[in-house]
Amino acid sequence: GQNIDQPTEMTATEGAIVQINCTYQTSGFNGLFWYQQHAGEAPTFLSYNVLDGLEEKGRFSSFLSRSKGYSYLLLKELQMKDSASYLCAVMDSNYQLIWGAGTKLIIKP
Amino acid sequence: GAVVSQHPSWVICKSGTSVKIECRSLDFQATTMFWYRQFPKQSLMLMATSNEGSKATYEQGVEKDKFLINHASLTLSTLTVTSAHPEDSSFYICSTRTGDSGEQFFGPGTRLTVL
């Protein structure tokens, strides 16, 4: 079956760096997405990786290793507004998105 | 990116009634829209894929007679929850995407509470 694993919850301090990992097993691969979702709101797009390596976008970076079925989202200079759930999703061979359960990130002052 | 709207943002209804949720693509023509359901502290669950001018494709375990989807135009898809029950209370989100491999753009979601 298809499976996306990510930690349920993480806690970090304002101003610090946090890495959220995601491992996946899917039937085919057409890219991996990271979305941010604040409580009670719809997800918003953060990043898309389809080739191995690191994609940097401001304070957020996303890494992909297709051979390992692994990705991480790196958040730098954490701000209180970064408190949210972070969803990892993989697009399979049928171009369907398979979603992880999300990682709730708690930022403490 | 694409702008997607949903209406209503939240709705409370009595058990046994039907509720219609609209999803509109505001700035481009969406041949495909997706309907998701999300229970508290759980991941998004794809309910169905809505294709303009044809029948929706439902995921396993989703009752197509209960969750009626109509994609009558390239900018509008509707989800009707028929004979709603308290267990249907959830956050319903629609999305669309630009091309097969593009990112998905989500509507703001509709929170349904069935009393």
C-alpha cells in the first residue's frame, strides 16, 4: 500500500531551526509537496520537489532523496506565526496526491 | 496561483437535511476539481475527483449517493451532503490544479456541523 510517514508533533523555540522529516512509499513518484495548514484553515502551498536535492525559498527549504523515499522541510529563524501543521504529500504514478497526517509544529517564545 | 473560493465558510444544519457546498475557480478554467474531507487532527482525505461535464470519480468507501458532486461548468463544482448526520460533521475542502503535475490550490474550506 501507499504510505506517508511524518512525526505527529514537534516543538521548537522562536528564532531556532527545525527540520520536519517525511518518508514515503508510493506506487510511482511524480513529485513531493509540502503544505502549511493553520488551524481551521485550508492548506497553503510551500514547496515542490521532483528532483533530488535542496530547494531553498526564503526561510523555508525542502530536500528530497528519491532513492531513500525521504524528504525534509527545514524552517529557519522560526517565528510564532510558523506554528501550524505541515503536510507532506506525494503525487503517485496516477497523478493522485497521497497525504501524510501532518506534523503539528509548536513554537515557544 | 489559482484562486479558489468556497461557499459557505461554515454551516450548521439539523440531522436529515441536505447541505450544498460550492467551489469556484475564480481566475482559470478548472477541468478537474478535488473534494477533500478532514476530521480534527487528521490528514486530508480525498473524497472524489470532479470532472467538468462528466461523472465524478469517488474514492473507495465514499458513498456517491450521499455525497453528490456536480461539475456543471469549468469554474464551478458543487458537493451536496444529502441526509446529513452528525458523523458527517467535518471540514470540507475543494481544490484544483494547473495541469496533471501542478500544485493544488485549495479553497478556504467549509466547516459543516450537523446537530
